[in-house]
Amino acid sequence: MSVKTYPVDAAAFAGWDGSIAGARRLQRELAQRVRLVDDFAPLRRIAGLDVGFEDGGTVTRAAAVLLDAHSLALQAETVVRRPTTMPYVPGLLSFRELPALLEALRALPEVPDLVFVDGHGIAHPRRLGIAAHVGVVSGLPTIGVAKSILVGTHAAVGETRGARAELRDGETPIGTVLRSKDRVAPLIVSPGHRVSLATAPELVLRTVTRYRLPEPTRLADRLASRRGGYTGAPRP
DNA sequence: GCGACAG
DNA sequence: ATCTTGTCGC
């Protein structure tokens, strides 16, 4: 029997042989290019990225939104639909979602100064969650915003907005468990690329309004899961 | 060998 | 992630 392989998207996975073992190998290599230092221009535009599925999972639907960093007003949005090529494998999420995500990102009319990705940054077994992967291949500053933990442990988190606890894998700090809103499950925030561990949660908190998720990720989420309805705050 | 396991 | 209605709490 030969080793099972999947289609290789050259733009997203240069050097991948299409195998599961090869994917983990590539993650270890790319993780070395991640830079956890704040290195981004004054924030004008922030993008949000997320993926949803249609047709029982056979179609991957990636969404990208562009917001004004200050007013958080929606400036642009893109949606891209591609056939799904890989199953979900814990730890290898980017090999399933990255190609479509990058196309949605490139389709935006402007290049963002920072990108929020639904999923983990370095809070990953090999320090290359999808947010870190997006950062390394695009060169853009990124932050991962996840709704649950993939790896790591933490102390109890206060119940009010802004409360947090360090997420660690053994002795290594890999992210922040952040309460974005009173009495809601905390978010797991971790740097993707060109952002430090300390700054990531501050940037996320700045973009949270009245919901659990920060606006970039929340709007991308609605678009990817084709939901609509009310979006903003009460009219002034 | 036995669990855990982003979306 | 997705399949799905009503229901409890702020």
C-alpha cells in the first residue's frame, strides 16, 4: 500500500509532498519563520478571515472582510467557494482551509495592516496554527482568535470582560485565554506572525464591541456561514 | 496502549 | 464545521 496524499496548492504549501507526515514536517519548518515581535504599521485596516462549508462539507466557503481599524466600519468583503480537498485532521486545519482563505484575502481591494484569523496562531502542537501559517505565507501580521483550546493549560479566568490567564504548553507561553465579554466562554488568543504575545490580546480587545467575538472575526464568520441579519450597534 | 483533539 | 426548535438568561 502507498501513502495517501492530497492535492498540493503550490501558493499555500510550497514544498509539501501531499502526505500527512509531510504536512507536519512542513509545519515545523514554517514555524521557524514566525516572528513574535510587534512589527506592523499604524493600524488603518484590519481584515477578518474565516471558513464555512456548504453541501455537506463538499464545498469550502472562505470569507474575508476589511474593516476600518478605528470605526470598525465594514469597508469590503469577499467570498470564495472551492471544492473541499482534505478532511479535518486536528493540528492540520490549515491544510484544509488555507488555499481558499488566501484567495479570499487576495481578493480584498486593499492590503490590510493586520489580519485576524478564526483558529489558533502559535497555540498549536508545532507552533503553526492556521493564523501563523497565514502570516508566514502572506508576510502579513496575524493573530489567531479561537473559541476552544487545541493544546495547553491555564489557570482560572475572572468572569468579567478583560480578565485573562496565560495559556501554556508545559512551561512555554503560547497564548492568552481572554474573557471578551462578561459571563461568556473566553476566547483563546495567540500571535500568528509579527505580533507579540502581550500585544495580541490588547488588539483583540480593542475590536470587541457587544459580542463575544471581535468584529473582524465575527463578520467573517457570518459571511462564511452565510448568515445575515443585524450586524452593528444601535443607531446613534 | 489510552485519551485528546482549532474548525 | 454542520445537522436543527425551542428555550433560558441577561
